[in-house]
Amino acid sequence: MTIINFKVDNEKKKKIEKIVELKGYKSVSEFIREAIDDKMNLQEVVDDFIKKNPPMNEENIDIPDYIPNGKYLGIARNQIVIVGDTLKEVLNKLYSKFPQAASGIIRKGAKMPVFETLFSLFSPKNTKCYNQAKFDDYFYPILEISVEINGRLEQLLGLIDTGASIMALNNKLVQDYNLKPVRTSEVLTANGIIELPIFKTIFSFNGNKFELEFTLTELVGPLGIQVLIGKNFIDKFNLMLLGNKKLLCLQKYPMI
């Protein structure tokens, strides 16, 4: 066994001792060993994911001449896996067929449409990573989730929105249904505080089901996003956004 000595200031030492006491570790050494193991194992998870599912690098993508200009190209593992006429079409197919390997969309011979958006301790156990989708020079954390709408299960693309406290569905999804709200609530939006009806339904992701509250909003734009994934969903997981690697990683919490 190798002994490694390192120094910490008194404030950090007190914080470590408090964690050891609260979490029931036998000693500070046990806590530090576990923290180091978690960090190393998590890095292994991230490195393994990147090796199998590299982020999009347009210089490594060979676009055949026979693909017409203006087509949208869905990219996974730096290969063209989807070709379509619209951004929405390609995005839906890309995340349906290649949910973890999906890394972005490019457009051959034409510019992308310009648009804007409104909107703990982490262990490698049960952790899954996903590329953030690249469109031009912007990256978006997108997940495909299932939503029960009027008894039917719908597969929808959602954008993770850490600034939203509640899930939000595109109001067009339910305009033909007479949904009954469970309550109303004041909601802080970009346009000020407004009172909105709050509904409840089942959301599913990666084998996990949650009954969560949601509200309705207008979601428009070329991505075809139908859900804003708010904190009442996010808080069911440990979420880590790796900005420099353009990844998002999710772990079911509590760990199973």
C-alpha cells in the first residue's frame, strides 16, 4: 500500500470532518479513499463514453457529393446517419435511433436557420452520458423522454432547462384534450408573473417512471422541441453538464 500525504487548510479540514460525521464514515481516510475512487471511476465512465461516442468534429465528416445542398445531416460518431429535409425531421429520427451517440446536425451547402431559445456528489454507478447536440456553434442538452398524454404514451424531444422548476409541454400537444388541472399557480416567466393551470401525468426515461406536475407553454422553433425538462424531473437524477466536453450525464437518484 502506498501512503500519499497532502495538506488542506483548516476550513476545508473542518468541512471534511463534518461530512465524515454526517455520512457515517469510519474515518477521514475512508471518506477520502471513496471520493478518489468515485472521481477516478467517473472519469473512466466519461472517457469510455467519449471513446465510443466522440463529439461532432465537422473536419472528420465526409459528406458525399450525391447528397443535395440544403439537406440536413444527422451526425453520430462523426458519421452521417440521417438525411432529411427539415431540422425537426432529422432531430427526431437522430434521437430516436441513436440517443446516446447523437452529436449534432449540420446542413450541406446552406446555413442553419437562426434561432434563439427561451428558457452534488456524482458517482459513476448507473451513470449514462449523452452528447449535447451541436447546431452551428451552439450546444443544447436534449433528451428523448416518454410522456403519457390522455392515456397514450408519446415519445418527445425535451430540452433540459435548469431554470424551470416544473415540466412544460407544448400546448399544441393537448389542445384537443379536455385536461383537468390539479391546481393553479403563479409562474414566473420572461414576461412576468402569470397564473397558469398545473396538470399531472406520467413521464418516463430510461426505464424510470415518475408522476410529475407540468404546465403548458408555446414551444416554437426549427428544433421541434415539445418539452422543457424542468427541475421536478431533473431532481430525480444527479445531473452533470460537462461544458468543456459538451456532454450531459445522468444518474438515477437514489442509486439503484
